[in-house]
Amino acid sequence: LAIDGGLVARGARIDFINHNAPTGTPVTVATCTGFLSGTFTLGRPGTVLIDNVSNPPAVKVTLQPVRTLTWTGSANSNWDIFSTTNWTNGASASNFGQGDTVNLGNAAGTAPLVIKGAVRPAAIAVDNTNTITLQGTAADDIAGSVVVTKAGTGKLIVGLDTSLNANQTTPTVIPSTVTVNAGELQIGNGGTTGSLGLASVTNNALLSFNFSGEKTFPNPINGTAGSIVKSGTGNVSLTGAVAYTGTTTINSGRLTFRTPAFPGTGAITNNGELEIVNNSGAIQNIDPIISGSGKLLKSGGNEVWLRGANTFTGDVEIVQGPANSLNITHAQGLGTTAGKTIVRGFNGTGGQFVNIRALTAGGTTIAEPFELIADAFGRAGLRHEGGTQTLTLTGPITVASTGLSSVQIWNSSAGSTLNIQGDISGSLNGANLFVRGSTGPINITGSVNISDQGDFFVTDDARVTLGAAGKTYQGFRTNIAFGQLRTVLSNMLPATQPVLMVQNTTSPAKWIMGDGVTPISQTISGLSSSAIATNSGIVGSATTESTLTVNQDSNTDFNLPLGGSGTNENKLALVKSGKGRLTLGAVNTLTGSTTVSGGTLLVNANTLASSAIVQPGATLGGIGRVRDFNATGNASATANISPGNNGIGTFSTSPGNAVFGPYSAYNWQLQDWTGTNDRVAAPSSAVNITATAANPVTIRISQIGTVANFTESNRTFIIASGGFGIQNFAADKFVIDKSGFTAGTGTWAVRQDGSTIVLDYTAGSGAGSYATWAVAKGIPGEPADGDFDKDGLLNLLEYGLGLDPKVANGAPGTLAAGSISFTKGTEAVANGDVTYRIDTSPTLGAAPSPWTPVTPTVNNATTISYTLPTGQPKVFTRLVVTKNP
């Protein structure tokens, strides 16, 4: 220590951190440039010299050799520095000096040793058969470089926090070491204090911890056959390089091994909580047998493998890790079924999985209950990676998820089989239960009951078979995305939930109905898919048809095939019910019937092997083709045929007939007066009218938009055609409902023309008017003196000039060479329901010169114009269009 100025000492104590300071030779420990005065004390045997003669003045210490002392406790229980004579040097009573080597025998166990201040022994040797306790306050310490050795069958308890040195090279410090050769070294005494500083520990006997709170130990721990015991309710975290060969016992509380700390290679008895935190960047293997009633926790960013035949009865909980967080390579790796395995996937921590790897050749059954819990964007899952083995899970699987998280069940090896016989239940809150695979079978014969809406998601080439007698399946939507689902019994999917199918070019989406022997029926509340693809779709599997009922109130598109190329895959029938619309966009090969009992079914591609039945209140249409159809309604509701895909189109049958039965209806639309129109075509069969005059076919005529190119003129439209003609036609079997056609005022009639059925339109005679123009222009009911587009031109004026009433128009008419001219609207002229007039006034109609009609220069069917007189200072003109009485 160098002081610029004087130095006054008032009994300050001088200690040496290193015990290898030289003895018998003065050592300068301080200098100053001024006067040096006062006194110092010394923490170890020796003398202090105040030397004002030297230049500069200096404090010089001469140390005596350190001593070996043995505790007697003859005065009290205090271990202090150069104060109390609780020690003997073998010849006489002595007090302790820093750097002394001390021996603690049974005499030290009569009462707790109370450390006073920061003592710095060179070594502590403990050889006892009883219990010795070291304690102190926060101001007390065992510090510096200390060699601690524990021998004897007794126990040493370190109940205070110490600051023993670690191995240090800059500056050079002799490291502290703790060696347990016999007996027990206990850190903590049931409270919150107790530590070994940063000393390295060699445990060849028993090292124990006893705390009521959180405590972290960074000490390296090694040894031969040494064991570790944890007691107390607190959590002890070992974070140093811990590796030992003895046993591990947890009596209570939690013992955490945080890499590079690892449990020993001996047996583990866990009656509290054992946590493994692996952040090493490598796999950590746990080979010892784990017994006891406690919980096992896995966290950290790297994998942990359980490889022993464990017998513990507590839970397993996975709270952090990669896709294979906890790996099980033994059938008993998760302990007994008295406990459960909990996988928690938290937001931002990636996916947490328990991964059951290849176990034994053939098959393995595990009855462990599982809980898969995911939060926010987290993932929690159970994965089988079995090579060619079969894994059967018989315990219950509970799922819970929130937000955009997911729980997952995964069979990741193409050659392995995963059987799930336990029931799956829980709450997904609208999230996903992914059943994933790599073409290896996943057989789910337990119930699947979700208490709220979520997706049962078959994906990643999974081959899932679902269903067993006596089981229930409810609460989830079914999403088949790049995978295959087989349902083996009727209504194994919830009848009140929809099915969505998604595929790509390499991973089809397929739903197989039935077990290959017995046909089934299934009702769902909706059906939709992504784009058209091959090797995908919904197929049957038995020798007779399975029936799919789509009872939906919404409008969806399904663009995958119904039926397939495999054996009996076309053995499928479809029923469309509910008030919604289902649009089929793929080529379908199902051979069962297609029944439309509610809402609308649009068939937009060939469905050549299926006969369609349209029931009362339902509609069949589209731009595709069915084998044949029969539409039969009743007195309360018609059975409807509606060609077109929400527009104009042709709906066909082949090779069977198009049958319009009693109380059927043909919804026929017009969009362009001179273009194509709706049609029913039976090119290789006939159109058969089995309706009667008493229960006829209703032709409902409607228009799309304003009917482009419409003129009030006679026109004939082909609405149906048959390659083998029209059967049983009679005009009185039809009634025409033209309420949906407002473009014209003419009349409609139906007749047969050879192999076609036609509609004849007879134009109305002078019946056109402003009102029909307003309807055709899309402003029905707007008054003539209104201004729909707010452009300053009245609706009647825009009618008279042939302007669009829904688009703002500029000033009409032209002025050239003193003549103002207006072009008349052709429809208004044809209807003859308006009169055109030109007025003039020099004062815009104000007194004394009101607007006065003039004789137009030209006033014919196309134009009205007026040439302004010359010689007047100014004149205003206006066009007036008025409705005829």
C-alpha cells in the first residue's frame, strides 16, 4: 500500500490472504511520503514495525511460522482471531491466528462453533464421530485459500456462507479444496445460509445439502463412490462441473443439476424433486435407476435421455427443450403409472416433446398417463421414434392448448407402429391437436373428446386409423393435411364439426371410410379443401357403399375427388343436407348415389358413375356432369335444378336421363340477351318430364345484373337438350315464374322443338317505360325527378338522353356554330313515353322574361336542336324532358 502523505494507524489488523508468505524476514506492506504513526495488529503470529527512519517511512511485518492447533472449546464456542484461547498447540492453550492449520475432533461437537469475523485458516482437518456445526452471521466468514479435509464417521455441518477461493492464476492464489474421505459433510442447516465458496470438492463419502430456500452451488464436485443427499424444502442448484460415481438421494425439496453438473452414476432415490437442466449443447444420458415418490423435471435447451428401468412413482415434467426434449429408451424410463408425464410447451421456448425411442424388438406397451400442455405459440408433444417396433400407449392422454399453440402426437419412423389405446381428452381453445407421422401407422382406438372447438390435424404423411366400439369422438374439427385418415366405424368424427382437407404434390390428403369389410356412415357439418390434386380425396373401402352426409349451413368448395382408383374405393355415396352450398370441383368416381336433401350442391366436373336424387327444398346444379338425375319435390317445396356455377352454364347427365319429376323446378338464368344461357344437356340420353299438369315443373326465370344487350324483341332460347330426345313433354306440365326477370315486359312460353326444350319470349307492345329502364339500369323504384348519381341531372333527363343514371355525367349537349344540339336516348324514343322541348330566356327564367318554348330547328327520332337567333345581347337555352300522361 503506497500513501501520498502521512499514515496514521489506529489498531488496524494486517492479514495475509496467501498462507505461503515468507517467515522470519521483514516484509514491507505499506509506505507513505509523510509521517507514519499509530499501531497495527497482526492476524497471525509475528511482529509489526513502524519504521520512520527508512525512506520512505514504511510498515514492516515479520511473520512467524504458522501453527497447528486443535480445538478444545475450553473458554466458549467462539472461533475468533487472536482473542479466545479455545485451542491448544499441543503444549499449551492458544488462540487462533490467520494461516494456522486447525484440527476439529469430537471436542468441537459439544456445541456449535461460532465463527467471529473472517477467519483464514490454512487448513481445516475434521476427524470426528459426532456432529460438528460451524455457524455465524452474515458478517462472519471462512475465507481465503483453505484446505478442508473431512475424516471420521461423524458429520460436519457448514451453516454459514463462506468465501473459499477458487483456483485462480491471475493473480496467483492457492485454491481452496474440500475433501470428504469419510463421514458426512452437510452444507446448510435447514435455513438459507451455508456454502463452500468457490472451493472444488472431492467427495469420497457423503455430501449433503439442507436448505429451506433457493441456493446455488457453483463448486466443482468429483470423487470416487461418493454420494449426495438433499434434504430441506428448498431448491439446491448445482452448476459446477459435477461428476461422481455414488448414489443420489433427495429426501425433500428440489435438487437441480444444471450443466455441466450431472447426477452420479449410482442409483437415484428421489422423494422430492429432481431437475435436470441441460444447456451443454450435447445429449445428456441418465443411466442410473431412479426410484422414490418424487417428481422428475427436465429443462434446458438440449436433450436428456432416460435409459434405465426406473421405478419412481412421481410425475415427469418437461418444461423446456428441443423437439426431442426428453428421450426414453427403456419401457420403464418414465417410472410407474402412479405418476404421469407432463409436457409443457411455452411461448418462445420451441417445441417440448417426450420422445419414446426404439425400445425392445417387437412391441412395447407403456401405460403412463400423459399431459400435453401448450401455451401461446408453444408446442407440446409425444413422439415415437421406433425404427420397426410397435409402441402401444394404454394410459390416458390429456391435452390443453391456447392461442396459436399446438399439442402433437407423432409417429416419426415409416417402419414403426404407434397404437393409442388410452383416451385423449381436454381443451384446445381453438388450437390444434396434430397427429403427425412418416407413413408409419397410427391406430387410435381410445376416445377423442375435446371440450371445446379445436382441430384434430392429421399431417406429415401420417397414416391414422380412428375408432373403436364403445368409444366417443366429439368436440373437434377434422383437418387432413398431407396425411391419411381411416375411420372404421360409423360417426367416428363429430357430426356437428366440419372436415377440411389440404394436400400438395408430394403429400396427398386422403380419408378412407370403413375398415375394408363393413361400410360405414358419417355425418359432418361441413366439407372443404384446397386445390384439386391426385391421389387425394374421400374413398370407400367395403364391397358396398359407405355414406357421407354433409349437413352444412355455410358455403364451401371441395376440390378433391370422391372415390379413388383402389379396390372398392369408389364404393361411396354422398348426401348433401343443410341450407348451405357445397361446390364439388374435382372429377368424382363414386358409384353410390348423390342425394341432395337440403341446400345446394354444385357439381362442376364429371361425376359419371353417380345417380343424383334431388329432394324437396334442395338444389342441384353446376357446370359438370352426373350419371343421371331425378328431381322430385312436393306441394310444399320444389326440387330444383340450377345449371351454372353461380352464373351461366350447362349442367349435364351421361349416360342416364335428366328427369324433371313432379313439383320439380328449373332455375334458369339470363345474363346476356344475345349470348349463352343456362342449359340442361343429356347428350347420350334423354330429358324426361315425369311431372304432370297437376304437379308441374316450375321454370323460374331470373336475370344476372341488367341483362347485357337487352332489347324488347322476340327471342327463342334452348334450355334443355337430349341426345335421345325429349320424353313425355307437354306444355301444360310447366308453369313459368318470371318474377325474377325485370329487363323486359314481354311474355314467356315453353315448347318442345325436336330434341330440345325452348323458351320463347314475345316482346311487349309499347310497354317499355321509364320504370322498366330504371329497373334495367339497377335503380328500381327511383323517382323520375330524383338524382341517383348526384350529378345535377334528373333521372328522367338521363333516361331521355340515354345516359347512365349510376355514373356522374357531364353537361349534356353540344354547342357549335350558334346551334345547340342534344342526342335522344334510343330506349326512351322506342318507348314513346317522354316529350322533348327547348326553352329560351334572356334572364334564366327570371321576370320579366320567363322561360319560353321555341320551335326546334331539328326534332326527329335521334336529335333535338335549336339555332340561336342573331342580334340579341344574350340568350339562355334549356332542354326539358317530361313524361307523357
